[in-house]
Amino acid sequence: KAAALAAYSEFEAKCKELTGLCDDAANSIDEQVKAIEEAEKQEKLEKLHAEYVAMTDDETETYCPWELIFNEKWGNKGYSFEKAQDEISASLSATRTDLSTIRDVGGADTAYLLDVYKQTHDIGAVIRKASEIKALREQEASRKSEEDENLAILGAEEDEPRVTVVFKVECTKAQLAALGEYMKRNGIKYGRA
């Protein structure tokens, strides 16, 4: 038994030594393969970035930066270069269309709306903001028109001779306060008789 174990121990040691050599060689090859794959991935991504740069101008790059559209999957072997190019092109085209839309609807607020787009990259948010601004402007114009109308009425009344009328009112305190407010708003002087 001792002789068999001695032969086995020697064989086992040689096997471990050979297994170690094989593992070292496999690990070395694996590291080299990974390094080559990483280099290919980086080269592919650099070429895609160069394509992006070639497809952009300063404005498009400002509103659609590389970091915004970059997809880590583009570096994968299974992801075709052409598909990644198409995605970059589609993103840039969509941005150009969005910028054109903003200029069409923006009017005096174009610079502000472009800033909203730069922050959100969402044309829907920009359109909603443009609608909010338009609604606020319409409210302001309506209020101003009403004020102008009231001033015109008051101005016309000021040209008329003034009359003094004494009358009696029966109302609640709240109604009296509302009546007082009405008279103040319309420039009617009042007091106790």
C-alpha cells in the first residue's frame, strides 16, 4: 500500500504541476484575449465618436452632446457598427427637428425655450412651457385691456359734471364692505350724510 501511495503521490504532484502550467497558460491567454477585445471595443467607440463629431455642428453638439446619446452597448462585439451609426444619426436628426420646431413656435421666447430644451432634452416639455407662457401673456393682455377699459370709463366720467346723491342702504356688513370696494374701484367718492 505504501509503495502504491508513493507512486500515486509522485503522479499526483506531477499532475498538479502540469495542471498549474495549463492554468497559467490559460489565464495568460484569457488576459490577452480580454486585452485585445477591450482594445477593439475602444477602437470601435472612438470611431463612433469620430462619426458623431463628423455629423454634428456646434449647435447640434450643444443640444445633443455625446454623453447624452452614448450607449455602452455600442462597444459590444454583437452590436454592429452600422446600427450604432444609425442610432447616432437618428438622435442628431431628432434634435435638429426639435430645434426647428422650437424656433417655429418660440417667437420672442425662443432663447428661453431653447434653454428649457437644453436642460430637459424633451420637446414635449418645451411645447408645454410655450403654451404656459402664451396663456400667461393672454391673461395679462386681457387684464390690461380690462384696466384700459376701466380707465377709459373713468376718464369719460371725469369729463362729466359731478352730482351729489344722498341715498339710504340697507345691507349686511359684508355687503356694505363690498359696496365700499366697488365705489373705491370706480372712483366714486362717498361718506356719511
